[in-house]
Amino acid sequence: MMQALAQAEASAATHADPVDLVHLSRHTLGNRELEREVLRLFARQAEIAMRRIETATDRAVLRENVHTVNGSAKGVGAWKVADAADAAERALLDGEMPDLEPLRAAVEEAGFYIDGLLES
């Protein structure tokens, strides 16, 4: 029980910031320049994918781009983006049109956060 509570608290703490920098650091072996480059690439890719998502007329294109954002978000530790993309993917798999506003908001929040990190 205590272990489950500790995991839940750790998960909540992880979701506090738009990007989990500890997760990112583990994946980049602590290389700060690599972290910065990965964040730049994620922000740019997420922005491009969101434009494609917002203009998609084909469900397969929509699903492909949501999936791309999801995988990229999980790679950098952008858990809010990943959660929103997961929800959109589930809706698409269920044959429904997803509410894309949470995904847009999460991508925007992560982008602002990343911009702040890269400026410092």
C-alpha cells in the first residue's frame, strides 16, 4: 500500500511541470547540450504535428499525427502532452472524433516551458 502511494505521489510530481527534466536527463545521459537539442526538436515537431492535426480531413492522417506527438512526448517526458494524446488516440480508436483542445493546450504549455528553458 505504501509503495503504491509513493508511486502515485511520484507520478503527480512528475506531471507538475510540462516536461519531466529528470526523465529527459536519464535519456540523454545528463548531456545538457543534447537535452537542449532534443527539447528544440520536440517543440518544433509537436508544433508541426499540431498544424497537421488541426487541418487533417482524413482520420488516418489525424491518428498518425496524434500518435507521433504521443511518442515524442513520452520520449522527452512531456507527460501532460502524452496523456492528452493518449485520450485523443483512444477516442479515434473508438471511432469518435476526439476533443483536441486538451492536446492543443498541453502542447502550447510545453512549448512555452521549453522556450523558457532554452532562453536561460
